[in-house]
Amino acid sequence: MNDTKKKWNLSRLKSKMTPYWFISPATLTIICLVVYPILYGIYISFFDTNLVNKWNFVGLRYYAQALTDASFLHSLMKTMIFTVTVVCGHFVLGFIFASILNTDIKYRTLFRGILILPWLFPDVVIAYLFKWILNTQGGILNELLMHFSIISEPVGWLSTSATAFPCVILVSMWKGYPLVMVQILAGIQTISHDLYEAAEIDGANMWQRFRYVTLPALKPILTTILILDTVWVFKQFTLIWLMTSGGPGSSTMVSAIEIYKNAFSYFKYGFASAQSVYILVICYLIGVVFRRLLRDD
């Protein structure tokens, strides 16, 4: 009797543990690749260290220093402008192309494949492609503009403060809009056509159908994409680093590049870690704010 009960309890325990065994590989991966680096970065922010044999505890000094550091505050402002502009561009382009692809146009499948290509290319490829296009000497953009007599001499698109930041923004818009486009297109195709017909019978015009039918139906998708896209753009590093390295001057110095230079050019690991913690908090707050603003009534 006791043996039977023990076997039954063991079988029950195995049954309860089965789901946890299935999720354990993903959990361990997240702990090793996400949780541990975050906690270690927070730990480093309390020390003046070279990560080898120098560990001088400084408490919250670097956190206070970051709040008064002009370079960090400037990069934070640049990041805000960059994020708002690029995310808005992603959604404008995403809505336009998704609406076009949702219509019954010729070669629609071909256009879908073409329009999604920017998202499929790695950031490195995109950065060097546009660095060649925007090159001062021999760049295809300058050559075309001079050929049609729009400009009289080559323009340093990435080497001039006035044009470098707008160029980086436009390239980032082009790179990221396919993700938003695909998600919006998938959401639009799940909306029943009966809703549009009912709205049209009630006298709703195109804008009213978009506002009162399309947007409410897409709200869950838009919330998720808005949060993810904003956080991804806010942490953008590769594209800007390869195109301008934060220059010329500090015209494209976003927070990610500012932190990278402090850590790996000036070896201020503690200070860079404190700045990274601020970025972590900001990204978390972005998600919280968007979820509260766009939550279902």
C-alpha cells in the first residue's frame, strides 16, 4: 500500500514538474544572456573599476554625475528626438504601405516581397550601403544631383552637422518600417469587411472608417508594436555607429554611442554602467506609459 502511494506521489510530482522542464532551457538562456548582464552592469555602476584589479566603491556618485553631465544630457536629448521622429516615420510608412498592399493591386505579392527587404538586411549592410550612397566623393546621390544640376558641388551628407542627423534618421526609418507594415497589414486583414460596409451605410467617409473601425480594431497590435519599436529605436547603436560614429562633432551622438565611448574609449566602466541603468529605467518607463495610455477601456 505504501509503495503504491509513493509511486502515485512520484508520478504526480513528475506530472507537475513536466511544464517546468520544458521552459527550463529558455529560462536558463534568459538568465545567462539577459538577467545576469543587467545585474552585473548595475553592480559595476557602484565602483570605480578597470574590471580587473581596481574596485573602488563610490556608491551613487556616478548616478549623480550622470544627471549633471552635459554630454550625457545632450545625447539623451538627441536620442529622444531620434526616437520620436523614427518611430513616427515607421508608423506613417507602415500604415501607407499596409493600406496599399491590402488593396487588390496587380503584382501585390511581388511588392510585398520588395517592401519587406529593408528589414531582412543586417544593420551592417544597410549602414555601409548608405555610407557609399551618401559619400562626398563618388557617392551616387551627389552624382545624380550634380547630373541634374540640382547642386553644383558635392555635399558632405554625413560629414556636415546640418545634414548628418537627418540622414541617419531617414535611413533608420527606411530600415525599420517593414516590421510595422507587416504587423499592421496582418491586423487589417483580420478586420471583418462587414464592419466597413456597416460604417459606409451609416455615411462614414474614408477618414471616419479609418478612425472608428480600423484604429480600434488594431489597438492591441499597435500597442505591442509601439512599445517594441520605441525601445528598439531608443537603443539604436549599430546603424549610427557605422555611419557616423556619433559625429561630426556630437551631431549624431545618441545615448548608446555616448555610453559605448565612455566604456570602451575612455574606460569609465562605472560611469558608463550608471548611464546604462538610466537608459534601462527609461526603456521600462516607456513600456509602462504606453501600456497605460493605450490600455483597453
